[in-house]
Amino acid sequence: MPSRINVELTRGKRLVIVLLTFTIIISLMFITIRPQIQYSVDEIMQSPDDFENTEVFIRGEVMKNSIDYENMTFQLNGTNNYLIIDYSKSQKVRSGLVWDYSYLTTSWDIVG
């Protein structure tokens, strides 16, 4: 029968291995994630030419009743400005959390 000291050392070693593995996995996750800078509608409208033909992460509020399913557009409001988002060239993707579909917006028109 193994002594109690050996069993505790073995458990301690296993715990250290699990914690190191967890730390390595979390570190690799943070290293490989590309940060996405979030811009507000108003920040984009200050110099819209700077964002032309670039991939942008936009923060704003969708105006109530502005979604036009026929033309595939909606209005995204900021504090002082707004954008008309055209998602007609987007890819339809299934959301993992909800049973509906969302769109990856790849094309948008600026109005303001």
C-alpha cells in the first residue's frame, strides 16, 4: 500500500500539471486573438474616407423600424450621425446561440 505522502505528492504534481496546461492554453489563446478596435458611428463619420474598403467593427444602435428586408438595409445610429448599412452582399450564417440567422456585413453605404 502506497504511503500517504506519496499519494499527496502525486496529487500535487497532477494539480501543477493541470494548472500549467491551463495557463499555456489561455496564453496561446490571447496570443492568437487579433484585437478588434471598436468604432462608433460618430468616429467613422468624422473621417469616413479613412475607413473606405476596410474591415471595421462598428458600434451603434439600430434605429427602430429601420430594417428593410426587401432591400437588405438598416440604419445604424450614433449620437450625432447615422449610417445606412447595406447587407445585401453578406453571408448568411447560423448563430450558435439562437435559432435564427444573422448576417456578416461586408458592404455598407455611408449616409449622413
